Amino acid sequence: PISKDRCCMMITEVVAALIWQGDRFLICQRPPHKARGLLWEFVGGKVEPGETKPQALIRECREELGITIAVGEPFMEVTHTYPDLTVHLSLFHSSIVSGEPQLLEHADLRWITVNEIDQYPFCPADVEILHELKLRF
């Protein structure tokens, strides 16, 4: 068996989409029953074995929102350690190619401006990204 210390060193690769609509970007609220329930985040999820990051992001957006996206340039990457896991998060500029976002897995979704970021409690892994968004936009 892997010791508790060793298991927590494993890093989970996670991808997320920064989807803009004019001056607003899409945020999603985690379902209440999941870890970090009801906190806000960018749409995305874990990279599965054999997938590239863009492939994982396209799959996650289809599963979670019922949309097809085009994955663009990386916006930024962060590594964050939660009590239960360490994530390496890659956020990509993305755009919707087809479909309208639907609540297939999330509790809610919103299109917000950079000035509205502070009105929403985000997952801790997103804090550094949100700070960078405020600086750049």
C-alpha cells in the first residue's frame, strides 16, 4: 500500500476553459454534493489516461455543458494543494463552436465580467488565475 504521505504527492492533471462572450466569461457552480460544493469554477475536469489536454477539455465541456468548444492558447497554469488532492490546472482560452451551455452537472452557471469576480466564492485553485484576469482585462 502507498503511504498517506506518498499518495498526496501525486498530482492530478486538470484542464479548464476560459470561454468569453463579449466582455463576459463563463463560470460554473459546483454541485452541492461534490468536494468544494457550491463554489464557482471554470468548466473543465481531469485529464484521462491517453488524452491530450485539449481532448480532455473538449470532452469535459461536452459532458458538463453539452457544448462543443475550440481550444485555443493556454492562459495560465497553476498547481494547488487541497486537503484531499493536489491539482495542476491548465486554463485554456476557448470558444463555443456549437450548442448553448446547459446545466448537466453544475448547480448554476453565469457569464460575468472581470469586475464581478469578487462577488463569487471561487475554488481556491482559481484564485491566482482570477487575480491574473483582473490584471490583464
